[in-house]
Amino acid sequence: MTVYLFIILGVFAILSALMVVFTKNPIHSILYLVLTFFAIAGEYVLLNAQFLAIVNIIVYAGAIMVLFLFVVMLLNLNKETEPHKSILRQLIAVIAAGILLIVLVGSLKGADTMTIKPFAQNTGYIENLGQVLFKDFLLPFEVSAILFLAAMVGAVMLGKKDIK
Amino acid sequence: MDSNGPIDYLPIAITVLVAGGFVVTTMFVSNILGPKRKGKIKLDTFECGIESQGNARIPFSIKYFLAAILFVLFDVEVIFLYPWAVDFRKLGMDGFWEMISYMGVILIGFFYILKKGALKWDTD
Amino acid sequence: MTLSLFIIYKAVLVILVFLISLVIAMYSTYAERKVAAFMQDRIGPNRAGPFGLLQPVADGVKMFMKEEIIPQVSNKFLFILGPSVAMFTSCITGAVIPWGTSLHIAGHDFALQVTDINIGILYVMAVTSIGVYGIMIGGWASNNKYSLLGALRASSQMISYEVAMGLAIIALVMTTGTLSLKGIAAAQTGWHWNIVYQPLGFLIFIICAFAETNRTPFDLPESDSELIGGYHTEYSSMKLGFYLFAEYINMFISSAIMSTLYFGGYNMPFIGRLGLSPNTMAILGVVFLFAKIFFFIFFFMWVRWTIPRFRFDQLMNLGWKILIPLSIFNMAITGFIILVLHK
């Protein structure tokens, strides 16, 4: 039962991700992307990673997509659809996406040889996550604060022209 | 059932179905029940009552956008705090100092934002 | 409990919770007008039924029967999607609130909570953050400058106060050690209500709750004097009804969450000494929770008819420059006290 649900959610995620690319209206693209994130959150729940599922919704669907929506609204969208791109631009996009595909396939090729640990019922629980994050991965966590600092400075710099 | 597994989310799926069904049905029913007399002027944008000038696809202040970026940053930072807060007693004094140093760096960024006036809304 | 019994029981409970929130939201509109009338020395609605008690029903029927006007220049699909999302998100939050302990009937325990997930508070936060879309999409799709401004204001207000709200909840979680709303409610027996341990956190939380529900003094998204009707200027019939109704459901749900997080939920001091049977206790618990919720709903209305509206720069300053530093301070103090005094 769980497996079927997982497959259905996966297909749903892929279909809505495809719609993100194929739909003409940028606002619709964003909404399809939100749907994709919900499907992925559902998959996390089925894998018993409940904290990740809810973080996926809060951060991606609730915060980053709101930012995207702001950006799309900030652009002057007098036409309903995007302007048509030139052949050169399309070619560049295809090459860039193709390179990404090669990288992804290359990195996932070795994945099947990894030993799969037995599935523990409570791996994804927030209590266990805290223990791992604040004991084993303490340094990356503290370094992420510096990343945030850099991002804040960058954001202020971007908007600075308008402020004064 | 005290399982703490994916089965706990089944009632949420039921809630989503009930709420979604209600919303769709109500929209549909109110669409059927209401009268329909369309007219060119009636279907114009109301805006403020007088004839509207241009449309509303206009660029707006970048400050809204900046607030949204800063919100994303702070939201992610707050998410990191949840596992810490749940395990707060177990992590003890070490965990407390870890978080003080983490929040210290974040606060430096926060004061930088305030100092640069990125969140100043009363000037233009 | 077998799976089929589990599903049937949960479905019944879901529909019950859903209907109760709809009825309470309906009668909140009536109560709001009566409270306003009382405060302004008027009578309020008194035509439909005795004391005007049928007024919300009359309003609902009117919403159904009105003509739907979708402006020509608007984006039709998004125009309908906006109020639907607003209504939908406000309806699904009630799923994690513990309305009471559990009833023991015929050898089965029936928990008076739709579901107890161990990240309950985060579920509420997630649904709140999705709620922004309803207003933003609706305001933008209207293709009306005032609606756009209202939607922008609403979304930046909601996202700004979400940060302070999250930080206030973190201080609370530090004292409780769990994110499950059932666990938090169950820990507050006797006088151990969280308000005693987290007075500052509660103050921050209630201010943020007012901002998240777009209630006065934070009702800038629909400030009539400058933005006509704000983000729902172009809306009519049931779509307008959904926006207005969603606000009242949100008010009910946030009252329930405040009662559960800080005011003991279904607990009441000294009730354990009466020696009542567990089932009676559970039912009394529901009554106590609803008494607390009604108090908070009244508080929302009391504030609305007492305090004037903020200016937008004051609102953003309060959120970013006062509430966020204050909630970080609250976190530090909470952590320090827990570690030093309760070693």
C-alpha cells in the first residue's frame, strides 16, 4: 500500500515538475512548483522523515516560493506569456541542462553499490535529528551561520541602490 | 493507534479531502445559484470607482522584495533552532553555548541590516 | 482498533471539527457586530430571528445568491484560486489541535484530536505560511492597483511576523521539549500553564497572531480609508465570502492554538480533585477549552473596536526591530533559567 502511494506521489511530482517547464504563464509555473514540493513532502512522510517533510513545506513552499512570486510580480508582466526566446538562447539552455544531467547521472551511478542501512523506524524524528546535527555535524552547522551572514550582506547590497 | 508512523498523516489527508471538497462544491454551487447579467461596464475593473488608468501590472518598491529575501534567510535559521529546542535539556550547557555563538553571528548580520537601513520604511 | 474503525472514527471527527469551526466562524461574525454595537452604544443586528440570531444564516444565503463578477482584465483561474486557497488553508489547521483527552467507549480509546503528529506546531506554521498565497494570488489576479498594494502589504506583513512567531515558539519548545500539541497540552496540568513560564513569549505570540490573521491593529491589507477594500476590492458573492470567512476561521483556530500552547488547553486547575470519571473529565476538558477559546475570540474583537490601525512603517518596525530582538532575548533568558535554576 505504502509503495503504491509512494509511486503515485512520485509520478505526480514529476508531472507537476514538467508542467513547471511547459506552462507559459510564470505564475502558473510557480504554483506547479509548489505542488511538486507538496508531493515531495508526502514522499518524506511515507519515508517517516516527518521533520524534513514539514521543513520542505515551510522553507520551500512557504518561503522561497513566496519570494519567487514577489520576483515575478516585480517584473513588468504586461503580457500573459513569456516572450519567445531566440534559437541561440534555447541552444545554450539545452547544453547547460544537458551538462547538469550528465553530472547527476555520473554522481548517482555509484549510488547502487553503497550499502543500504536497515530502515530504522525513527531515523527521521526531530529528537534524533537534533542529536546528530548538534553533536556530529556541529562544525557545518556553525559554518552555516557565516553563510547566512554572507547572504544577508548580499541581499542588502542588491537592494541598496534603491535605499538611501 | 499509537504508532507515530505515516498512518498519523492519514487523518490529515481526510481533512484535506473534506476541506477541498467543501471549497470546490461551494464555489460551484454559488456559481450556479447567482444571476448572470454581464455588461461591458460591469465587467470593468472597479478599482476606486472611476475609470481605471492602465492596468495593475506595475513594478513596485524593491523594499518588499528585500523583506522577502530577509524573511527566507531568517526562516531557514529558525528551522535550524527547532531540533535544538526539542533536545535542549539533553544537549545541556554545550548546546547552549553552541547556539549563543550561532545566534551571535546571525545577530551581527541583523545589526548590519538595521545599520544599512534595509528595513527603513518611512523614507522613500 | 482495526483500520476500518480507525478511518471511520477519524472521518467522523474531521467532519465534526470542520462543522464546528464553520458554525463558530459564522457566529463570530454575529458576535463581532454585537460586540461592536455594545461598545459603541448601539443595538446591532436584531431583525433576522430573535435578537438577530439568524443574521449569519441570512448573510450566508445572500452570499450564495449574489451574482459572480469576474473582471474582464483579471486572470480568471487565479482569481478563483485565491479565495479558495485562503479558505482551504484556514480549514485544515484544526486537524492537529487537541480538543480534549480521550473518551473510553466499548473498550476503545477515542482521542478527541484528529491526529497527534509529533511536529504539531510546525504543521500549524506550515499551513500559516501557505496561507500567504491565498491573499497574494487573489490580490494580484484582480488586476487592480489597490488590490495589488493590499496583497503586497498582507504578504510582507505575514512573512515578517512569522519569524518572530517562530522564535517565540522555540522558547516555548525549550521548556516543553516536544513539538506535539498533545504533549504540550498534557504537560500543563494544575497551575503549570505555560503562560507562567513564558509571559514574554506569549505577548510576542499574541501580537504575531493578530498580524497573521490581519486583524486590527494590523488590518493594513484592507485599510478602507486608503485602499478601498484592499486585496478583495474586486471580489463579490461567495468568493468575497470566503475571504471574510477565512479570517474568522483563522481567528478561531489561532484562539484555540493560543489556549493550547499557553493557557493549559483542556486543563483546569483543581478539577482533578473532584474525583470524576475519565469520560466526564474529557467532556469537561472540551468545555474548558472552548471557554478559553471564546475568551480569546472576544479579546480579538475587543482590541478591534478599541485600538486604531498602525501605519505601514510602524508595523514593519514593530515586527523586525522590536519583536525579533525581543524574542531572541526571550530565548536566551529561557535557556539560561532552565540550565541554571533547574539543573
